[in-house]
Amino acid sequence: MAETLTPDVCVIGGGSAGLSVAAAAAAFGVPTVLVERDKMGGECLNNGCVPSKALLAAAKHAATMRSSQAFGVNATGVTVDFARVREHVQETIAAIAPTDSAERFTGLGVRVIKGHARFKDHRTVAVGDAVEIRARRFVIATGSTAAVPAIPGIDSGPYLTNETVFDLKELPQHLIIIGGGPIGLEMAQAFRRLGSAVTVLEAAVALAKDDPEAAAVVLGQLEREGVVIKTGVKIARIAHAGGCVSVTLDAGGSDETLEGTHLLVAAGRRPTTDGLDLEAAHIRHDRTGIFVNKKLKTSNKRVYAIGDVAAGQLQFTHAANYHAGLVIRNALFRMPVRVTNKLVPWVTYTEPELAQAGLTEAQARSAGFKIRIMRWSYHDNDRAQAERATHGHIKLVTDKKGNILGATIVGAQAGELIATWSLAIAQRLNVRAFAGIVLPYPTLAEIGKRAALDYFTPSLTRPLVRRIIAWLRIFG
């Protein structure tokens, strides 16, 4: 006979979103059950953010040593021990894993159940035949998996996704990547710096969701490093033979074939809803995910969906954690909440990094704002010159009154610098708040202040302002 549990909150999925909800609920003394069918920590810890940034860090060290001569440091005979690189990636995961472990969450007071969850009805979830959960509130946080496009021949041999690429034991000789989004380009630069030849194939535009000016800076750097990026391509077929892969491109009458040793599919994500039996709980969904309202509630009023599995939401770990906070406020404290995607920044962790907060220029224009654009280059920053990190710029978007609508930063440490502008957007600050701020010298943060000051430059040449200054000069 199945054990029946009656917690206040049942979380399905032990990734970033689910763990955040479970930890917060348990901290408030709320009876909580967490169901996870695979590894605790989910996508981010095991085959997403954490391993990818560890791999990028190793690749950055290799690139830094090769370019050190410009600083008067001669590093000769730089080699990459890929087996040790892989160990570094796994060690990074292992160092963080205890924080997300079942043991830790059990210690916090969460009942952790290993198994596959499925809805039996609108308020009951079964985990195998052993456990039934009848909770007051359910939170679906099952995340997403790599989407594999329907290309003829793609299943005729092995291919990599983010779930398998970090298990490689040997460095690819020639890596072909399908997808020119953030994941594809981060992996392209990492493997190129580690010594692989890399070709990226993108059906549309690389970094299509980012500001085109900023994206061009990133793409230019990758191409200078030797990454081949082909955009607007259509893949006709894929073939595997002799341990190699060939990708044939439809070039409009004359096919082009690329030969590689490994294939990485980085063509987007699909929500993980398989086996949940959502229909039994009257939860509406389609291939884009589970439909939610602004409170992140599904068509079943007892059930929330957060993170990558929620349709129409941004697929980032920090977005998932943001969702978790909203659910806790609404489910436990009945506070009114409303998900606002413009508050969620994002970063592509190439070098240079590309970070975005709020609206891009195109989004602001599309929304009907009368805008002002301010820019400042890394080239004109003293710290950037000292570190030879002069490629990039900041681009601020404000309305006519100077209220900050968005910020795009492409350049060194853009992911760190964007935090200030995320705060400004969340707090609805005016660009004037940055004109009087005192920043330490020399820092890259000064780039943002100089862009903010640029907002006031046109007023300095107005005849009225010049007359006032001339009149004040009379009084010394």
C-alpha cells in the first residue's frame, strides 16, 4: 500500500528553481516534500552553468598565457592537458554539489524523495507505486533539456549536447556546433582556446536576442581567434562514418560539406514535461512549456510552474530563482506578485562578455518610447588600457526624461558591471543618479558613469545655458 503524504508544499524537480522553493519553505517551518528523479542540482550544477563556466575558465587561462607577451611576460611551450581540464570541471561540480544534496535538504527539514513524479488527479501526485502526495500547493520545476532539431541523419551516429559534452575524455580535433546562441558560442570559444578547430552553424543570426552592436563585438573576437561562424545556413543532412561526422549544407543548388570529428547540438532548449501526466491535473501546456499567469500559476489553481518549464519565461538560473521568490511570497504569505521579465538580466560568458539589463534599443523603440542613447567605449577607460581589454562599450537607453530603460555592456567583466544597472532599472532610477556618484579610480565601472554623463552633453551647448554661465562669471 502506498504511503500518503500531506505536506503544505510539494516541489517537483531538484534543480535551482525547485531547491530555492524547498529551502525557503522549510526555513519558514512549512512541511515540504521535494521529488527529484535524477541528480540533485539539476541542469545548472551538473551540465549547465557550473561546468560550462569551469571549462571557460580553463580556456581563458590558456588564452591569457598565449597573449602574455604583450605584457612583457614570455610563456613558451603552452600546452593543454585536456584530461586535467576535465578533472577541473568535475572537481568544480563536486565542490558545489553538497550545497544541493539530498542530505543537506533533509537536514533543512525537507522530505526528499527519489523517483519520477506524475499527477493522478488535480491534487495528487504519485511517485512510483510507493508514495502518494496530496499537497495544498504543488510547484513544477522540472527544467528543460537540449532540443535536437529534426535534421536527416542526425541520429545515425553520436552527437553531443550540454548533457554529454563535459564528459569528453579527449579534446575534439574539429568540433562542429549547431546553434549560434550563447551556449553554442561559449563552447565554441572554450574549445577553440583549448586547441580544437571549431565551426559554428546558425540557421538565422548569431546572438539574435542581443543588441546587434554588442553581438558584433563578440562575434568579431571569436572570428579573430579562429572560430568559423556560418550564419543563415540550412543543414540538408548529417552523416556519420569512420568516427567522423559530415554536415552537408544546402547552398541553394550547390551543396557544401563540412567534415568534423565531433558534433555538438546547441540549438535551444525544450521544457521537461514528459511523464508528468499534466492532463490528469487539468494543467494546460504545449511544446513551449506549461502555461502560467503573471503569478506563475497554471490552469490548476493549486499548481505553480517556474523556471525553464514555464512557457514564455526567460531560461536562466537566476530567472528560476526569481520565480521561486515570487512563489514563496504568493503561496505562503498571499502577497500579490507579478513576474516582470525586464528585471531579469542575462550574460553571455564569452570573452568579451555580453550583458543585458532591461530593454535593448530595439525593444525600447518597439515599445513606443522616445529614447536617448548614450555610449562609452572601453578604449577610453584607463583601467581597460592598462589591462589591454579595450574591445567593447556600454550602451545606455533612457527615455527623454533620463529614466533608465536598459543597459547593454560588451567587454571585460560585463557580467559583474551589469549588476549596478539591474539595480537602477529595478529601482526606476534616473541617469542623474550616476552623474554625481564617486567611483574609485581606475576601474571599469567608470565606463558606465562616463556614459551617464554623456546624457547631459547636449545641454552644455544650449545658448541659454551659455548665457547663464557668462552672467554668473560676472560675480566671480
